[in-house]
Amino acid sequence: MSDRIDQFASVFKAAEKARYQYDPPLLSRVAVLVDTLKEQSSAYAESVCEFLKASNIVADEFKVVGAEDFSNIRQMLDVVHAASPNLIVTHRHLHLDREELEHSLGTYLDTLLQGTPIPVLVTPSPNTDGTPKPLEIARDVLVMTDHLLDDPKCINYGVRFVAPGGIVHLCHVEDDAIFRKYMALIERIPEIETDVAREKLRAKLLQLPTDYIASCIDALQSESINATIKANVRLGHRVTDYHNLIEEHAGDLLVCNTNDPENLAIHPMAYAIALEFRKQPLLLL
Amino acid sequence: MTLNLQTILIASADLHSQPHVSSGITTLFGVLLLAMIACLAFEEKLHAKKSLITGIFAVVCLLLGEITGILPKESIATIGEHTIRLPVYIPAIDWEVIAIIMGASLFVDVTSKSGIFSWIAIKLTKASGGDPLKLLIYYGILTVIFSAVLNNVTAMIIIGSLTTVSLKKLGRSDKLLGFLITEGLLTNIGGLLTLISSVPNIIVGNRAGISFVTFFLKAAPFVVVATFATLWLARTLFGVKRLDTAGAKEEAAARVASFDENEGIPSKRFFITSAVAFALLIAALSTTSILPYIKDLGMGFVAMSFAVFMLIAFKHEVNKFYAALDWDLLGFFASLFVVINVMEHALVLDAVGKALGALLDLGDTLGTGSLLVTSALASSVTDNIPLSAVLAQILGNHDPAYPATSPVWWAVVFGANLGGNLTPIGSASTLVAMTVIHRSEIKLSFGGFVKAALPFALVHLVLAVAYVLIVL
């Protein structure tokens, strides 16, 4: 009897699908954090402003926080708290020697990501003379996640940041290593038919985000959003696959979630992406 | 060998020419019958399946029957010029009943793969807009309809599973217990609707010679009244209310809107085929008694034919469906019929019939009413299938014969079905309801179920007695 109850319970659970609803984020107050004096960072601030404007993001308050405003982490947090922005724009390695720290984001950015709930747009670091590296208009935005269904926030920001007529690539990469680990266990359980389990598990893992993306497309069409949504759902190695996806789609902006509900540290996948992809702007939520 | 089907004759045991049976032998077999019924009542405690319990008793009864010399030496089937000798236990089994159950089970198993039942259930869930009272009414009516066209267990599994998922989704898990109890009770109401809705109906209806259409027309008014009485009582006792604010309605509607009714449909073509086949099966069963050729082959043939045609959709994997058949149930029926046949030869049924006669001698009103209530009480503590099989056999052997229109048949049908609502072990579907309740981590004891179900069961019995005595 139990197996028949399971059978129908599975059908109904599978029929219960998460549906996306577009909830555009508020971006009325933007704070740009730099480690140089404000007057030396005007070019950087201007490039940020242009980048945002190209996506129809025009802040009511656009504040530049320079080296004269903070010289340690506590001061930075106080300034951010006082400004209470909806978006922080900064770059890696604030107040640090950028050449020596390729394998770190820098303690300031680490703290911003974990110590505040405010989304951070991380741009490529300016040149040593303070001139900014050019920011491409966000025509191709890659939203990268390993749990798309739980991340409507990532999609909302991706859609909000894409330039009119651009493409939002919703990417979901299931970790192949974890899949193989579970399959290795299933292979040792005689009651479970391995080939059937492999096929069904794989199909279901990929079907859930695919269905969710379909609901995103429906929801965004009903909101008349001027952007194309494309699905990229696969099983693979996350960093490698994201690398391929970014190269394949020439991503102008990468969006991912940094919050790991399990611990205080930045979500491992987001951290890996933030370290790996330094030439594109990253929107870390 | 050319078989002329029209000349098949089964020479079953001639009871009037059987050897003398002493009262000691009758008592011995009577004790065996009681022991079997007791074992079936404690099936869960014994950790033994029904088919094994009745199988053991069938073997013991046959052996003792042979040793005591109460069984006929042989049964003979003549096919044209040919004579076939059959062991006594072969004609003892009502193969028509077995064919109906096997055919209907296979048919339902195959068609359920089309996703038709989950599609209907999810469509209704969405139509309710997530309103708890509407859900209770929709699920209640669906339970009755599913119980009527499927078997009660499958109906309870489908509706119980969906109820668990949808109430959780709506954040109304506090109402789950009330919903599941109501649905469990409604399966036994829905099980009264047609001749094939439950096994007691098949056994008694077949024995009485009640046609599919007559059964439906006579049972339907009661089912409608009892369903709405149950839903009204459930609403009152379990405090199921409508959503009263626009915000709550909007949120609930959004939550149920996320169900995708097409999820369980593997192929649209198969889905449509199944829906059409279901309608045709109901039509064929309804007209079996008047269709040329088919009327001689019976409802078992109709059910098996539809099952075979539906299996074409899975022609390479039919073995999966054969494996999924409830062989325990089929084995149970087969061995039960054998036991009852031996009891007939041992004159146990005569003895029970005399006691039953005393009950019926109380008069048309009191006698029939008492038979209904007694049947209900008996089937609340043990399986209603042996009960209905024994009573059907006794009533069928009654001299003068009860016509198909007699209310006594209905007293057995109503009593056997509704008795299941008194206790969680009274019917297989209430047992499923208990299983779903426990899987949802809701604590409900045997006594807790009886306490919750008693008001419903009493209302059902009062309505049934009134209906059988006044209307039928």
C-alpha cells in the first residue's frame, strides 16, 4: 500500500511547481565605494553611472564614498549604514596592493558581502593610475545559480540590470560530482534499479529549473519586459561550466547569490566565480 | 477439439443429494469459519496477508471435508461430447467475480498511467481557488466519484495524497486530519454507487441478479444524500470555513495555481484514449444485460476485454501490470469462495441462515433494518467481503427465493459497505486513510478514529435504514 501512496504522492508533488513572479528591485540610492580620494575617482564614478544608465537605472541619490571617508572596515560599515543605499558599487582589493592578491577579494569586499544585506556591483578594478576599465553595456546578463528555484532575487536583479533589448541567460548548473556520488551509493542498493534511477534523477534534477525558467518567461512576458530570457540548464562542473557559459555568451554582467544560509562565509560557488571572473562586472547579492 | 460454448454445463454439487452431515461436523466447520473471521479481523496483528489466512483455512476445510465425506466426489463439466472432471474447489470459485475484479484492476492500473485521475484532481484543486470549504466539498465529491468508478483503496490513495500536498501548500495542515477522515468515510459512501464500486456489491449484486443500471438507480439517491450529509457534518465538526478576506483568497488562489495538471500526463493521445475507454467501459457495463452476445459473457468478460485492449498501449511491458495486480486480493477471494463452498456442504450456512431467518422473521421493517445494522456492526470489526459472501450465499439459497427487488439484498449491501465507517479496520480504504494520516505525522489512535467517525457512521446508518425501509 505504501508504494502506491508514494506513487501518487510523487505525482502530486511533481505537479506542485514553483512559479516566478517579477518583483523589480528598488535602486533609488547608489553608493560608490573607492579607496582613492573622491576627486581622483570621478572617472570611475562616471563610468558606473553610464553603465547603470544604459540599463535605465537612474538613482535619486548617487553618493561617492572615497578614501577620505573611511580607512578601516568599521568606518566603511558606518558610512554604508548612514547612506543606507540600495546598491553598492565597488571593486576588489580596496586599500590593498592589487597585484599581490589574485586569490582574494580583499577584506573590505568580503565584509561588505557578508556584513550587509545590500547588493554589491563589483566592477573590474581600476588601473593603477585610477582610470577605470571600460564597462560594456549589459546586453548579455548571466544569472548563475545552483538553486534557481530559491533565487527569484537573482532573476529580479538580472532582469532589472539588463539593457533594453538585451538577453538574460538564466543558468543553472547541477553539480555533476554530487550526482555521481549519489549514483555510486544507489548502485550499491539492490532494491533500486540503477539505470532507471540515473535516468529519472537526472531528468528530474534538470526539469525543475527548466520548468521554473518557463514560468519566468511567462511572468516577464506578462510584465512586458523588453528582454529575452534564455535557459541554460545542465549537469556539470560548476566553475568550468560557468566559464564556458560566460565565454559562449560573452557575458557583460554576471549575477549570483553570495549568501550561504549554512554558514557565515560567502557561498562557495559565488566566491569561486568572483575570484575566477575578474574582467566582467559582477552583481553579488 | 471444437468447443460449443452454448452446451457448456457445470454440474456442481447437488446439495440435496449430499450425504448426511452430523451436527458435530457442522459445529466443527462453524468453529473453523469463526476462527477464519477472527484471524481476518486480527490480520494486522498476525502480520499475515488475507490470501494466506483464507488459503490456509481453504486447505484445512477441503481436507477435513474430504475426510468427513461431506464433499461431492467430483464436479463435471460437459462440453459437447466431452466430459471434463474438475476438482471440487474449481467450480466452488465464482469466476465471474474474479474476472470483474481482475479486469477492472488491470484497466484502472493502465488508465491511471495516463494521468487522467491526477489531472481531474488537480483541475478541481485549482477550481477551488484554495478555499478550504470549497476544497472539502470538491474533494468529497471527487472521492465519491472515484470510489464509484475505481476501487475504494485507489480512490483514497489518490485523494489522500493530493489532500496532503495541497493543504500543506496552502498552509492548512491543521485541517488535514478532518479532510482525511471525511474522505476515508466518503469512499465507503461512493463504494455504494455502482455494482462494481465495491466487492460486496459485486458479490451480492451478482447473486441477487441486480443489473448494473438498476443498482445505480437504486443506490444513487442515497449516495447523494449521504455525501452532502457527510460534508455538512465535516464542515461543522472539523471547523472548515471559507476564506473571508480578499487578500487571503488571492494568496490561496496563487498557491494552488502553481499546480500543473499536465505534469502526470505522459502522452496526450494516451490520455484521450484512456478517457474515452473509461466512458466506454461504464457504458458497456451499464448495458451488459441487454447487449446481444455480451449479456451471455457477463460483466467479467467486459472488464477483462477493456483491460486487454488498454494493455496494448504498454504491449512490451504488460508483465509490469500483471505484477502490480493485487494478487493477495484475488487469492483471498478464490480461497474464500472455496471455504464458503465447504461451509455450505457442512451445513454451516444453513445454520447461520436459520439464525438469519429468525432475524428476518421480525418482519419486513424490523427484520430488514436489523439485518442492515447487524451487517454493519459485523463488517466494522472484520472484513466485509466474507460477510457479504456468506450472507449472499444464504439469501441466495433461501426458499422461497428472494427476488432481485427485495430490500434484504440492499440491507446486506448497505450494511457491509457502511460498517466500514465505524472503525479504522472496518474497510481497506479507512485503513489507507489511517496510513496517510500517520505518514503525515498526525497522531490518531484506533479510539481516536472511532470517536471522530462515530457521528458520521451513525448518521449514515440511520439514513441507510430509513432509505432501505422507506424507499427501496
